Amino acid sequence: METQLIQSQVEDHIGWIALNNTRRKNALHNTMYEAILQLLDDYEQDEQVRTIVIKGNGGNFSAGYDLTQGLPDPYRDFVKDLSSATAKRLWYCKKPTISMIEGYCLGGGFELAMGSDLVFAAEDAALGEPEIDFFFTPDYNSIPCLTIARKAKEMILLGSVISGTEAATVGLVNKAFPSEQLESEVIKTCDRLASLPSETVEVAKVGLNGALDAQGFKNAIAYGEEIAIYNGLLSKTNPNCQLFYKTAKEKGLKEAIKLVRDYTQSGQKGWKKD
């Protein structure tokens, strides 16, 4: 399945999925999640595809969910069927999945990227979960499972945004590279996976996921979904939330963001907060 906002290509044993909403820094629409889910099904059945890579066109992975769409409604269906469901589909796909991150990788975009088995980022990429400013908590709350507890609380409670270099240091991505090397390094990894027996790679992935689930990963993700859904219901009655989304719809997202946060990037230190 391909739409104007999602592009796909199979080339040299790699199934590419490219977010293509470049006008909005690849902000995610519901139809984009649906297209990704369908492509994962298709690639899983395609014997030519040995690895699936998800990336963003135009220099950004994804700036998150497109907030100008307003609040997803019903929010439970959005989380269970689309946002968290897509990240989980990447995680439990039979074939290895890789996220290639450059530029912005935030909120829903960050959660999508974290669903992959392997994650590689540009050193100067900006990663994080800033949606606490927008009255939301992560739908796919993988950070506490992937990094240390203090860093997880810092990123989610403060909405901190970190560089690709720091993300590699704290275990949220496998490696960070200069942006001009990123794609070639991802392709090297895909070539290595393609050189291995596919059946063994599939079984190894099942074993890894089973071990992580035995340690509580699946339950942690499910709990995070319920918290996100509960918080979504709270947001519906929050007058400040209504003002934010009314401003986003009428005046654009930049004006809405000014109500809550200064998103001026400052070197390698992430985004600053007033």
C-alpha cells in the first residue's frame, strides 16, 4: 500500500518505507499509520525482502503526530489500532526492522522509530517525547524499557529532546553517525542481515522478543497505552488543552506552540524551555 504521504520500494533485499509528508516535517496522519501497517504485512510475505527500513524524506524522520488534525477521537481506537499498534507491529514483525533517524524524531515519530529492532541516528538528530507540553503522554511508552530509569523520567516529565549522539549513549539508538554516513551504515547492516540464514534470524528475533516479554516488556507497553488513553480523556476537559488545539487549527501549529514552549534549537543541547 502506498499513498502520497508514504513511499515504498524494494531494492537489494531491503523493503524501504519512507514518510513523505515533508511539508510538515513528516508529521503523521492516520492514513500514514494505516499504510505502514499494510506495507509491513506485504514485506513480511515478500521473499525478496530480508530487512525492513523506515525513514523520513526531506531530512527529517518525523516531527510527531500532526496536531493540526485536532485530538484523535476516539483516542482509545487511535492508540490501540494505529499509533502504538504500528510501533508494536515493527517490534514483532517476523523480519528485522530498522529505523534510520535524521533531523526531527519527536513524539509520535519517536515512538514509531523506537518500534524497530535496530535504530541508527544522525549525530545531530533531535529525539524525544515533548508531548507533555501538549497535554499528552506517550502512546508507545518504550523509553523506560530501553534506557535507565532516571533518563526515562527526565525525558518524559521534562519533555527533554536529545541529540542522536546522546541517544546512542543512553541506549535509545544503537549507533549515531555523521549524517552523510547514516544511510550507507544502515545499508551495511542490512547487507549483513541478508547474508545470514533467514529462518535463523526469524527464530532469533522471536527468542529475543520472548525473553524481553518475560521481563515485562509487553506488559509495560500495554500499561503505557492505558495511561495514554486515560490521559487523553482528561485532556478533553482541560481548557488549556482546548485553547492549544483551537489555536493550532485556526492559526497554525507554530502559534499554538508559542503558548506552551520555545522550540528554538540550541546546538547539541536540544530544545530550550522558557
